Amino acid sequence: MIPMVDLKTQYHQLKDEIDAGIAQVLENTQFILGPNVQSLEQELADYLGTPHAITCASGTDALHLALAAAGIGEGDEVITTAFTFIATAEAIRYVGAVPVFVDIDPRTFNIDVAQVEAAITERTRAIMPVHLFGQPADLPRLQALCKDHDLILVEDCAQSFGATVNGAQTGTTGAFGCFSFFPSKNLGCYGDGGLITTGSDAHADQLRTLRNHGSRVRYHHDIIGYNSRLDEIQAAILRVKLKHIDRFNQERRRAAHRYNALLADTPVTTPFEDGLGVHVFHQYTLLTDRRDAVMQALQQAGIACAVYYPIPLHRQKAFGDSCAQIHLPVTESVTERCLSLPIYPEIRDEDLVRITDIIRGALD
């Protein structure tokens, strides 16, 4: 069996460090907003090159809290992509705003900047690009649009920890960067966890208050907030993994480029790297007109594969009230042909060869 991601192998490689970190938390018995969270936030800020890194309970919460701190609310429009996990648009709805879905670039699968510009109205308050599958969106052009139209740029970095654009980490160009530490992410903990980055002292203060029941001083609640605090055990795990993230991402890139070489003379379309930034391959997602046949062959061989995402958000029942008339041809075409293969730092070359051999057989 070849899984989509091999968390067990990674754990055993880091077992001594991780177990020691967890044991220290248990011994100290300080489990919420303790020293590991404080240290992790500083280490994340240093790694990403941002003034403020505020942890929270999940990537979804990161998006929600960022929008709340930005003051986005009822009736505001936020332009985003329909080719993403639902959390992106859920967070927009949480604050009472309206997600405005636009189509994607057919090569990168990221939001199409030209269509973003065309969708801007007097009600638009923010643009929320997703750095999908670890490929950075076109941040220079999106940032320029935001400057020209006085909009807030909120980066959904759930899949892009460690990816860069012009040498800068994703999550540091916009007013906010929102990360997920879900276990399968490039930097993942052993439960849920999230992070918001910002360059604004005022926004950082607001975010820390929002995540902790609206409280800056214990039992003093200045605003209505949320319970969205990363726990100490997850912080201890992330502190260990953060030290290895560059190696993890380099190994993902190695595997992706090996896939590309092994599939070069087949009719599948391998992932595109636009050269604007460094892709960290949270997923290795190809396109094929014979997806069902390829999936069946892989599954019969005990090899995991997945479709991210089979139903775009504008076709989800949850958004049916506002999206019935929306047609996004590129997004809809990609959802019918995309397929993600196993990729993780520990994947062996012989596994990559086996996977691609089976794909070749299914395509013959």
C-alpha cells in the first residue's frame, strides 16, 4: 500500500524529538497559550519573515479571524476561487460577506487575475487568492490590483507553507496570511491548528483578542471573540517539524520533478510551475481525460489517489442560492480531469516508478 501521505514514517524519523517535546508539555501541565505557543509564534515569524505570527485553532479559523479583524462584514464582497476546499468561502460567509467566485488559470489552477479585475465592484472589499496545491498565486499583480482599488489582500496559504514569490514567503505580501496545520499539510501537527500572519501591530492585537474570547486581560472581555487557541502539545510538535520544513519541501519537489520525468511522454498533463515563485507541492495534481481508468488501476494496485476537488464551490448546494447562474468553464473542466497522486517527503523513488508504470498501463 502506498498512501497519499505517510505520517507514520515521518513520525518515526522525528520520534525522539517529538516525544520529548510532548513529555515536557505534560510535565509542565501548562496546556493553553503557554511557552511553546509563544516560542512557536516567534519561530514562525522569524521563518516567514513577518512581524506577527498568531496561532489559532485551525486554518478555517485563521481565515475567519483575518476577515473579522479586517472589518469585512455584511454585504461586502470578497473575490476568490471556486476551485478550493470549502473553508475558503465558508470563512467569507461566516462574517456575513459574499464570496464572488471567478475562474482559474488553466495551467496553475490559481485564481485568474484578469477575471479578478473584471469582477471588482463598488461592494468589493477584499481579494482572497488560494496558493493551491503549493503553487503561489500571482501575488505581484494581485497586490497591484488591491492598491489600485483600495482592497484588502487576504492570502489563503493553507497548502503553501514554505512557498515563496520573488524570495518572499507566501503569507507576507497581503494584509493577512492564513495557514493550516492540519496533519497532512507540508507543516502539520497531530490535530487541527492554524496561523495568521500580519504586518500590522493593530491587526495583530485584534487577532490575539479575537482568538481568546475577546480578552486581552483575563476575565476582561473588550469584544465578542472566539475560542480559537492552539494548544501547547500541537505547538511542541510544530516546533520540532518547523526545523525540518525546508528539507521536507525540497523532498516534495524532488518527488514532483521525478513524477514529471516519468510521465513526460504520456498524454497526461503534469503540474505547471510558472516560475514566479517556488512550488512546494502540497499535492501533485495532474490532468487526464481517462481519470476513472487511472484511478481504478491505482486502487486495484493498493495505491492511494484522490480528486481535489470533484465539485467546485459554485456547484455546491451550500452556495446554490447565489451561484445558480455562474459558469466557470476552466474550473469545471479541471474538476472533471484532475487527479492527485501520493506525494510526501519520504516517498521512495521505486514507489514513484511503480505508480507511473501503473498509470502508463491504464493509459495504453
